[in-house]
Amino acid sequence: MNGNFTIAILVENNFGVLNRVTSMFRRRRFNIKCLTVSETESAEYSRITIIAEGSKADKKQLIDQLYKLPVVTAIKELSDSVAVTSELLLIKVKNDPETRPLVRDAAEAFGAKTVDYTRESVMMQMTGGTHRVDAFIDLMRDYGIIEICRTGVVSLERGSSTIRKEEM
Amino acid sequence: MKLSGADIIVRTLIEQKCDVVFGYPGGQILNVYDSLYKYQNELRHVLTAHEQGAAHAADGYARATGKVGVVIATSGPGATNLVTGIATAYLDSVPLVAITGNVPNAQLGSDSFQEIDITGITLPITKHNYIVGDVSELADTIREAFRLAMSDRPGPVLIDVPKDVQIAVGDYEPAEPVQPYEKIQAKDIRIEQAASCINSSERPFVYFGGGLVSSGAAEEMLELAELTDAPIGCSLMGISGVPTDHPRFLGMQGMHGHYASSMAMHRADCIIALGVRFNDRVTGDRTKFATGAKIVHIDVDGAELAKTVTPAHALRGDLKKTLTKLLPLIEKKSHPDWQKKVAELRREEAQTLDNRDGMTPRRAIMTLNSHLGENTPVATDVGQHQMWAAQNLNFKRCRRFITSGGLGTMGFGMGGAIGAGIGVGERAVLVTGDGSFGMCLNELATAVSNNIPLVILLMNNGVLGMVRQWQTLFFDKHYSNTILDRKTDFVALAKAFGADGERVETPEELDAALTRAFAFEGTYLVECMIDKDEFVLPMLPPGGSMDDMIVKVGD
């Protein structure tokens, strides 16, 4: 049975590390739907968050292959029940006097903030889980989306435990 | 002490107990070659004819000795010529350190003369690779590369050293040779579960591969087979892991595996797989593979567990360490019915063996067997001759069969034989075919100029036999581009390189020629004429199951 899973990977913060990780995904044909990367609380490490699609066996294989990369220091699966997962959306829609109140109502309901406003366009910013972001984008389709950009998810475990406690 | 980067490279290699390196000089590695000149009494360098040959030689050395093989090449084409050699080592988990020169750091990324992104190119075929930015990191990078290459599942590591780093002066303090990372043992609970599965089996089968050889766990494996009263089979990479004539050993598995070995594994109710992967060449159709068996899979690489077949018990750990823990939990059993079945399979196999008169491939290899010393390393190239060798060679000692399994690299043999011969310090043998030999014969020059005692058994059938076999069976005898008909006089060729040789057409001539070859000081080529329509049998058709095995070919 295929499904989505979210995995956080702590890697050395060096030149070319992202390439080593993504090159492995490519050559082993893993289906990565979303990937984010940034520095962490320590400058020595970067954190990669991925959402991948596959079976339980695919997930095991992906984690096992990740462990074989010397640049990988820790790996943790982050399911919705144990982690807070969020992404940022910037969306630009047509600024039409007829639909303007509808856009405004939807934005309010979803907690989206207007960050740019011109005669022709409105740009809004919102954060939330992937489903919520998807739902907001879907709603905006009726009002004429000009352009969107989303960051992909970041995910952090609830409570005081960290990925680093899982270090190898 | 203060040393140049180039000196640091050579001193660190010596410090790591490296006694020989294989390589080829060039512009961006010149400083290292100057240091090799300086330290020539402490570190031997073997110059090959081509960087690929150097990589295969370092690989052959590592396979035969269990030590880390080292190869050195220049930037650009020198580095890219290593690629096939590095990939060969990667697919067969051979510990290798490749050191390449590159253009100075300041010029990197500008398409300079002989500049190539070799760390990018080798990313998928190395365990890890480095580009050294500063001379201060150099010695530790080499040490870490050695450690990575030999730890867990061994493999190749590449270090790219820009020229300015070779020239720069840095601190060097000698260090002890690195040791592998601590070996892991599978979890106790997993070992207990596996033991109870093994204990409850009626038809156990032990199946091992190259991982058993690299872990040095042959003794533990034999004890396990003894306790469980199990027959033993191996993958191509496992050959020479146990003496060929061991009474429990049924031989190689796979597409061209021994009949009894393949059939016994197919009928087992418990397959104990040790340091081996269930490659497509072994399983054939995975859905029909050993459907009645529970698989206990032990491997140091967790990613191999459940990669292709689903084991009942998957144990990640070093084989020697894990088996040592497992053995006390195994009950002493005997399975007379199962042994009777195995004996029956052996009898069936004996009936299919090729006992024709004349210069048959099997007879050629059997003749070679009678000349082999206990310690002789035998390398092969890739194709029919490789399978004939794998099926029929007799080995007494571990690490004496040197062959490219995973990648199947034609052209591996000459380098592999040279490296293995140097590593073991004995006359080496190369079994090759006219196709493969054509890809690596330039290394005859290396063997001759380094006075390497080497016997080359060239099985010449004038065709690319393995491909021809497939064309015969699956492509309506359309012999597209497999008839070589090259007119090469291999004996004259050997002589032109400074070696000696002769051509034989009968088993008696072969026997006499091999006697001369094994007494010869230097490299001796025996060209043995084989019919172009000889087959490698048995054969499991690609994607087929054991029930589809071709044992004999009708017309």
C-alpha cells in the first residue's frame, strides 16, 4: 500500500551534501514529492525534510540507503501525530472588484495575510499544513491565480526530544 | 613536521601500511609522482599501460589480500579512465582508495585543461568522495578514506587533490594505521528468533556470498552448516570462500549455477543467507523464487535486507560477530531425508556434466586445475570463460578467485590478475576469452616490464560467446556483431609484448603447454582453441524460475 511519509534528515553542513542525498534518490528511483533544506541550531548541520511516496518497504529502503551516506548524521520519521508540520505559501491572484470581497473572506478564514496590493493583483501569504495550503489554493482558482510559490514542508517533533538524540 | 601536500599523501599511504600503489602519472599529479620518486624505497609504484588497468590491479590486489587497494591518476582523462575500475570495485564491495590530481583550487569550475568534475562523476559509484580544499585536511582525509573503504560493507572512496594542495606546505604528524569502525552485531532478539526458525527447519540451506569472505566468517559458516546438517551454496562472489571439495559444498547459484546447488536452494524450507544479495542473476523470477522457504538473511548492509526478496528474519550485523552469537543457540540436527534428496540432486547433476572428448571448455578448466597451486590466485574476465571457470575451478584457499561479478566488466582480468599476483606474491593465472582479452591486452606490457609471473589461459572461440549463446537461444541465431574473426595472432602478440606463448588444440597439448607456462619466468600465454558453439550450461533463462532451467541443449 502506497502512502506519503515525512522524513527529517540531519546532514553535515558542507559543500555538495544536498547533491549527495538527492543523487541517491535519483539513482535509486525514489519518488520525492517535496524537499526543504536549511541550516539548523548548529552551523555544523543542515536539516533536510522530505515527503516521499511509497510502500512500507520503500520507506525502509530509503532510510537504509540514507544511513549509508557518511554525510548523514541522523534520520527520523515524523508522522503527523508526533510532529508539527507546516509550509509557507505566497499566492498572487487577480484583483477584480467583483471577486475582491470573496477573496478577502477566504483569506480571513484561512488566516492569509495580504503582503502586496496593486490595481491588478493581490499577493497573500499563509502558513499551514499541506492540506490547508492545498485547500486555499483550490479556493483561489475561482478568482484567477496569477502565480504561486510554496516552500515545501518543514517539520519538527512535538515535546523536548530532537532528531539529534537519534544520532548514530 | 612540515611537508608538501604531495609528500603528505605518500607519507600517509606508507603510514597506513600501504606497500604498493598502482597508477599512471600526468600533469596535475606530477608533484605526487615526485614524492613517489623520493620515497620509492618505502612505497612501490606499479606503472600500468592505462589508468583502467591500474584501477583493476588495485582492485585485484584488494580482493586477494583483503587490504585496501590504492590507485593514483591524474586529472581529466586520467580520472575518467578510472571510472569503470571504481564502478567494478563498488559493485563487488572491494575496499579501494583512488587518488586523483586536479587543477588548482582557483581554476576549478572554469573548464581548465584536463579539468573534470571527478567527484561529481563518481558520486554514484563510491561509498564517499572528497575534494581536498586545504593541505591541513589532507592526511586526515586519506585516513578517513581508508577507514570508510574498509568498514562495514567495504567499497571504493575517491580523493581529488587539486595541484595547489599538493604544492602547499602543511603540518604532518605520523599516525597509526586506521582500524575499521566497530563491527555491529545483530540485535539479540533477532538472533534468537532466527535461531528458532533455523532449529525448526527440516531442509535448511546455507547460501553465502562475498560478504562472508570480507567478514572472514567461513569457519563460523561451516560450523552452522555442520550443526544444522545443511548443504552449502554460494553466489559468484562467494567462490573460493570455502574449499571447493568440501563435502557440504554444492557450488555456485544463479543463472549458470550448479544444478544441485540451485535445485537444493529451490527446495529448501529455510535459506540461511550470509553476506549475499538476492541479485536478479540468482533469483530469476522473484515471484517464483524458493516459494517454500523461509529466509534468514544476515548482512552488514541493512539496505540489502528486504531489497529484492522478503526475508522472514532480517539481521543487520557483521557476519562473524553475529554468527558467533547465533551458533550457541543452534541445535545439533541431522536430516537424513534431506541429505538423501541432496545426494539425488548430485547424481542428477553428475549425469548432466559435460564429459565429451576433445577440447571442451570444461576439460580446459579441469586441465588447468591440475596445475594450480594451493595459493594460486585465478582472475577472469567476463563472459562464457568466466562461467566455465566459476563452475569448474578448484579452490583450496579463500580470496583466490578474482572476478568481476556485479558489474561484469570485460577487461577486468589482466589488471585483476596483476594486482592479485603482486598481493599474494605468487604466480597468478588469468582465464580469459578473445573478446575480453581484446579490451585489456595492453596490460601485457605491465606484466612483462614488472617481471610478474603470470599464466594466461586464453579461450579463443573467435566469437563473443556469451552474447552468441543468447542470440542462439533467444534471437533466432541472428549473430549480430558477435563474430570476431579478427585474424589476431595472439601468440605473436604476446611475443611482441615481450612475453611468450603457444597455441593448443587438444587437451594433451594444453596440459603440456601449461606445464611450460607454470615453469616459465614471466608471462606466458596459452591460446586454447574452443568451438564457437559451446554453451555455458546449465542456464536459467533471464526472468525464468528453477523449473525453466536449461540443462542440455538439443538441436
